[in-house]
Amino acid sequence: MKLAIGCDHGGYELKCEVLKHLNERGIEYIDFGCDSTASVDYPVYAKKVTDAVTAKEADLGILICGTGLGMSMAANKVEGIRAALCHDAFSAAATKEHNNANVLCMGGRIIGPGLACLIVDNFIDTPFSNDERHIRRLSLFDPTMA
Ligand code: RB5
């Protein structure tokens, strides 16, 4: 399991907490930046992470901005990316199980590190159900699931 992770200035502090957690769990990742709270443009980091996922350099992506909203909008423009904005632990598991989400988006100005790390764990640890009905529904909007 290898993750691609990226953030903007609004998500930088939460990303640092998530990276600490990934290190503790021994989960491999590529950190695509940014590397400080200096203002940057979130679509740049969404592109780096989604490129890594579509190129299969990473199995899953994590994107963090102030709200998670801009990152999720930008990520979902990329074919083959199913990005889910999650601020609760149930959704993080459900979007893997039902939607086969491959990018998790969160907002550093919305949730704290404890909940964020629980969301990350549920996202990483929950497999896609592979149920025929979910594959059928996903293939209705994502040709890479057909
Ligand atoms: C940056 O101020 C903020 O707009 C960004 O982090 C994000 O919340 C966008 O959706």
C-alpha cells in the first residue's frame, strides 16, 4: 500500500499530523507538498496527487486544503479519479466500500487531527465491496470502472 498525499497552505498543518500518523503505522507515501503555510494554489497539488494515482505510482491519494472542497472539485475533473470529501469516519469507510473512492479529501480548517487520522484509517483499511451493483453504478459515470 502506497499513498500519494498533497495539500495547500490551508491543509498544511493537518497534513503534517496525518504524515506523523502514517509514519507511526508504517504506511508508505509520496508527499507532493506543499511544504509550508505560504499561500499556494490547491489545483496544482490536486494534479500532482491525481497523476500519481492514475499512473498507479500510488494506490490511493489524500488531498487536504482549508475546506477540502476545492481539492475534491479539482480531483474529480480527472478521469479515473473518484475523490470523496469526508469529515466523518462512517463516510470514509462507506465511500471505499460503495464508491471505490481512490482519493480522500479533507479540510484542515474543518476537523482536528484525531478525527482526521481516524478518517484516514477507515479510508485505507476498508476495501471496495466489489459488489456487482456498485460496479454497475460506478461504471455509469466512470468509464475506468466499466
Ligand atoms: C485557501 O484559502 C482555501 O480557499 C483553500 O484551502 C480551500 O479551502 C479551497 O477550497
